[in-house]
Amino acid sequence: MFKKIFKFQSVRFCMLWIFAALVCSAFIGCKDDFEGEEYIANRAYDLEIPEDFPALAFERDKNPVTVNGVALGKKLFYEGRLSHNNTISCGFCHIQENAFTHHGHPVSHGIDNRLGIRNAPPIQNMAFLSNFTWDGVSHDLDERSLVPITTDFEMDSSMPEVVGKLNTDANYKKLFKAAFGDENITGERVLKAISQFMAAMVSADSKYDRVLKGKTAFTAEENEGYKLFRTNCASCHSGALFTDESFRNTGMYYNTQYNDRGRYRVTLDWNDNMKFRVPSLRNVEYTAPYMHDGRFTTLEAVLNFYSDLVENQPNLDPLLKKDGHIGISMNAMEKQYIIVFLKTLSDQNFITNKAFAE
């Protein structure tokens, strides 16, 4: 009798074990090993959209942001094989600790140490922006990476060359399958994956943001700087992104070394001579040097320019011609207060976020 019961219990246990194994395998069948971690195919990435930010400009219906797409984009962002000689990646000029700018270099340094003509802009909150370059030539984040990949003084490669290299890597085939459903590696998919990663780079956790949420308060100096900023700077550096994305001539002298006339290069309209896109000031503490050609190494130098060195050019922005004064009237103490405020726009969590690190 006991033998029968034991035999029945054993059979029952085996059946339960087999059932559990089948259930487990069903779940495991949807998973795989991805860079040492499990992934779930086609799972949407939880893209952060801060309440006070503008609406998303990134077209997710055209390029859905997924966990695997962002992970692939991150790997490609730091991939040297995107350049002709396999040495230059996106991350070479866009360094996380500097809010993804090329710290210390006035302009970008590319393949064989070739120099570009412009300062590498930060990569943050790009999913909310409509333009991504100093002259506004780029409007589509899905296509933005094509320019540095193919420009001779940056990566000096081509999409066929990049795709050819990646196709020799079995791991990349696996990653593209995880992100896009099959192993087909195309130039379009390379660009879309990189743009998914860039779209995920949201910076919205500065002291300024926490003050808005009532979680902390400005010091007296920060509050004074905020008031001065709103009076002197916020006409252009407006909204949650601290840029109105306009193109303005701010009275900077023409730099013959780089032969860059800004927006004029795109429109060929002389009214756009020396007009450059108003940059975001988020994380500005980390993004030196400043201006389109990195001509100023400190925030003090930037404010000194606006107070004393603005050139009265024919198409100088009207905001810099107030009350018969060229530039912005600020004394030394006011400049220091403004800088104190600007540092409240620093998002240390973004700078150290391991999700974006190489």
C-alpha cells in the first residue's frame, strides 16, 4: 500500500516537474542573453517625459524606442568601427562626464586628428528638440549620426563600409535581431538604433528641477542669479530646455580659422550671417568650452563677452541693442550671481548614469 502511494506521489511529482519545466521554457523562449543580461524582445523603453518639458519631437511611430534598440544604440555609440580606421566613435567627441561634449577642445577632433570647424554640442534631451546643429541643417534625429560618420574630418566612413564591418560580427547580428526582429544589418537600422539611445538621454534632475518641484530651495545667491537670468538671458534661453531653438547673431567676431558663418551656410541668405542656434544651458557647468567654435573656456568669459565685447554687426540681434547699449549691462557681482544660478542646472545623476556609460 505504501509502495503504491509512494509510486503515485513520485509520478505526480515528475509530472509537476515536467509541467514547471515546460512553463519555464515557454518564458525562457522569449528571452536570451544580451550583453550579460536577459532581454525581452520588442519591449518598449520607458522614455522619461518630464512634466514641464515640451512635447516630444522624436517620432516614435517611425522609430519605436525599445529596450533592445537603446542597448544596441549604446553599443554603436561607443563603436570605433563606425570610423574608417576603427578609432573614432561617437563617444570620442561626446563624453558623458561633460554632458556628452568634447571637453577642452574648441572644435571636434576626428580621424587622424583632423579638426572640425565647430564645438561638439552636448547630447541631452534631444528627443524634445527640433534642431540638433549650430546652423540648423539637421532636423531628423534618425539621420543625425550620418553626418559625423561620413564627414571626412570626423569619422570619414560610409554606411556600406560600416554595415560591412558589423556584418562580420556574429554578436552584432544577434543584437540587431533582438532590436529589429531579424539579423539584417542596414545603414537605416544603425542610425535608428543610435538615435534611440540619444533619445533616451533625458536630463531633468538638476537642483533647478527639484526647486520647481518644491523638494528644495535656492540659496539667496542662486535666487538673485535666477532673477538676473530671467531679466538678461531668458528671452533666448527660455523654457524647460533653456533654449528657444532660434538662430541669432550675438555679435561674435568672424573666425577666419574655421570660415564658419553659421546659418548662412544653410540658407545662403546674408541676413543669416553669423547666426547660430541658441544652445541649451542645461548642464552648462560641464560643457566648456563655449560658443559654436569653443572660443571661451569659462562662463566668466562668456558673460564678459556679452557685457563688453559684442560687435555691432548689421544683423545683430535686437535684444543686444537695448537703450543705446551694445550687449547686456552686467556688473561683476551680477555676473557671479548668474553663474551661481547656472550651476543649479547641473544634473549630476545624468552625468554619472551608468545606463549611458561605455
